[in-house]
Amino acid sequence: MTKLTSGIILTLTLILLNISIVQADTSNYKVELLIFSHKPSDTLSDEIWPDITSIPQRSSRSLAYNQQDQKTDYFTRLPKSSLSLSNKQASLRRSSLYQVLFHEAWIQPVSETKGDNVVRINGGEILDNGLYELDGYISIDKARYLHFRSDLFHSRRLSPEESLMLLKPSPGPTLTSNAETNPESGSEMPLTQPQDSSMNGNHYLTQTSIPDFITVEMESARRMRSNELHYLDHPLFGMLVMISPAE
């Protein structure tokens, strides 16, 4: 056997070995997400909400999940008949406490590389501020377990009552007057003391204009086993996740 032939055989062997390693590290999984908002607003005044006005661009490679029968090199959208959480979706829709924003399933490869395949999802209506009721990013990688990572944003239109929950009437403290006797003149003189003027502990706004919308973020990283149902919670919305090996 010549040196040239030996070199060719060695090169082909290394290529086939590399292909085998890549195939071993990457597997296809079915991902199903059911995302819903909590309609009651009693938690609005319990948190301090950042002022979010736009959805950040997390990855230039992220695939937008908004096309029917979508199929690319690493993503295949599945029909509604493949959904396994339909009963839970039906229960949510029957309740006056929840609004379903997104329920879809797709197949994608999952590798050991963090952030390798990012899917951008959106759902619900487009509000007057230009944002979807649901928008954000999903990615999955694996080591010993699956690692589900999400950065989701929920926007909602506020009622006048809800807006007042977030309203801070003035940007700083007010002054209160107490009368105290002037030791030199014997007359009463007013003393001023700062007083917190916020209607509650919420500092979502520092201006006095009434907000029409609120956008909140749920960023999560959860270790999961396949074929298990997981629930990720936020005061204003929640998510059910099921990841299964694709047949």
C-alpha cells in the first residue's frame, strides 16, 4: 500500500469518525409549549416592574416561529393533531382566569452546544404599542439532562384601574407641615418633613403619566428530563413544557 493510499484511507476514516461523533451528540426532539397569561391583576402592585418598551435581539440565527408548514435545516413545525397538551389547553380556555397565548409543537435537533438552535416565538395579538402579547426566545441543549432556556416577554393592555396600580404620582418626596414654637419669637413656625408619596411599593414609573401597557420578562433556565411535564411560573404568565425524543 502506497503512502498516498494510506493517507486517503486515514482521511476518510477520520471524516467518518467525526460524522459518527456529531450524530451521537445531536438528537432530534419534539418540543411542545403551552403558554398562558394570568388575567387577574392583583399581583401588579406586588412587584417592581422594569420599564420595557422593546424586545431585544438575542441571536441573529434565531428562527422565527410564524410560518405554516415551516421546515428548515433544523426545525419542523408539527400539526395541531400532534399536540399532547390539548386537554390542558381546553381547561385553561374554559377558565376566566387564564388566556392561552401560544400552544405549538415542533421537532428540532438538540446538541451539547448552548444556544446552538434558537427559536423565536410570538403569540396573541399585536397591541397598539407594536408588541405581541407574547414574544421571546427558546433554546435547548443537553448534557446528562436536557437544559431548557427561555427569555420570554408578555405585554398586556392595562385597564384604568390597573394603570393606577402602577402610577407613582410624583418623582420625589412631598413635604408635610408640622407646627413648632420658635424659641426666639415665641411664635409657631412650620417645619417640613419628607414623606413617601408613592401609592404603593411599586416604582414601575417615575413620571405622572398613566401607563397604557406593561411588558414583563420571564428569563429561565431549567434542567429537565425528557417525557416529563414542567411548569414555569411568573406572576403574570406561565408555561407548560414537554420535550420528548422524536421518533
